[in-house]
Amino acid sequence: MTGDLHVIRAGLQTTVQDLGRWGFQAAGVPVAGPMDPFSHRLANLLVGNPINAATLEITLIGPELEFVVPATIAVCGAEFDITAGGSPVPMGTSVHLARGTRLQFGRRRAGARAYLAIAGGVQTPPVLRSRATHVVSAMGGFEGRALLAGDRLPVQATPSLEAIRRASGLTLPASGRARLRLLPGPQADWFDAAAHKALASVSFRVSPRSNRMGYRLEGPPLARERTEEAISAPLAFGAVQVPAAGEPILLMADRQTAGGYPQIASVIAADWPIAGQLAPGDFIEFAFCTRHDAASALIARERPLLRVADNAPRA
């Protein structure tokens, strides 16, 4: 049985996201998807969904939602005070909600983005094989935009599933500071030693001009040794581009498919979820690592998900 999830209050920016619109970058279609893919996948596993099922990505200020049908949910990522029908809802645990229950997101305690998974997934129509919202192109999700009060999302009614505690999740420490590890980018040799030293030794502040496309980083300019523009090349999540003025940009989920700014470095995949939990005003410290360290870090990041997957319920 399907029913509606009624948006009573939308919050700052709540969007439908799955793991992204892969396979169309050559045609200029951005990937989109979650800013924190770890928490998105963890929430899905806790309610028995495939990891690519559509969740709600909730940014900074959360919504109030009414479940018109009974549903099983889990919330992972940024820590919020959450209540269902007035009772506290624990983070990282599957919880069954009766028909008519209102889920309210209150004070945010840490991190920037939470992921609400609903057993069966959010059932908005796929666009190019994905339900991910890309707001700039008005593609996917719910009418290609962030949710508004009064919206009704299609979801499945589900029986109660046994609650499962999550493996250790990921939230940004309350200090608002994160350490991200780097590998050299394809144009690393375009920059002098001073630029590389500055990148790895100075705290950069996430600018208020940042969004899901990328974080503009405030700090010392990174000077180039080569002044010509690079040939446009594919862009990945975590790439650190440097425009001519020297202000680095950390590319995120809604990045364009290709660009010509030289890429001095790339954030390793294990640290993408940490980057996804940053908000304007937070600080980043970068550190270069080896490829071996990057692979080891990714294995360590994935192990908690494997443990949850081995014991997860099936919707």
C-alpha cells in the first residue's frame, strides 16, 4: 500500500536524494546525490532498503512531516533533536511510526545534513534512472526543487521492523572544524611549493557563498606557476579547483560535469562524508596522504556499513 508523506514545515533545504544520476555526465547531466553518502547509505540499511533508495536530505534546519501511512524510518548524519508524536526519536535506529504521526526536527546539535530513510524509499518519479534532486537544473526529486510546506510525497506503508542500533556514525564535531585528507590533483604541478604548503598548513573557512555545487574556501590565495587555463576535464566529488584569483573551491555533490580550472588536489573518498557535514563558517584543515593510506581509510569507513548490512532487516 502506498500513501503520502505530508510536509507541514519544510525547513531550510530538504531535498529528495538517492546515490545520484550516474551515466549521463558525457551529455552534461550532473550526478547530484547525497552530500554525505555514508549517512545516506547507513539510514537506508537500517530500514532494510537498498542503499540507492531515495531519502530526504535535511540541511541545517529540519522539517515537520506527517506520515499519512504507517512507516518505518531511520535518521542518520547530523544530530538533531527529533520527536515523533512528542516522543524522542533516537538517531541511527530504525523506528516504526503509526499512521498520522508527526515527525518534528528541532535543534541541530552537530553536523549540517541529516538523512531520513523510509522503508520502501521515497517514491517520486525517476528522471534518467535517478530520483536525486538537482535544483540548478530543476531535475529529479519533487518537481526538481527543495520541498515546500504543503507538498505530499509518495511513500510505502510498511509493517513494524525490529529496531537495530547503527554502527558508529559520522557527524562533524561541534567545534565546526574538520580535517580532510588529500591526494595530488591532475594539475598539482601547476602550483609552486608555497601553494602546496599553504594548502596543507592553513585553516580554510567555508564561505557563505558555498552550496551543494561546491564550497568556496576563504584563506590565503594559492598561486599558480602556470597561468594558462587548463583544457576542460571531468570533475569528481572532492576535487579542489583553483581559479585564477587563487581562492580554492571544493567541489561537492551538485558539481558541474567538467571544468577548466586546474585541480591542485582531491579529497579522498573516505573523507567525503566529513566534507558533506560542513556548513558555512566551519573550518577545514587539509593534509596530504599516500594512496595506500587513502585505500586503508576507505576500507575502515566501509566496515561499519558492512556490519549493518549483515544484520539489517528487509522491508
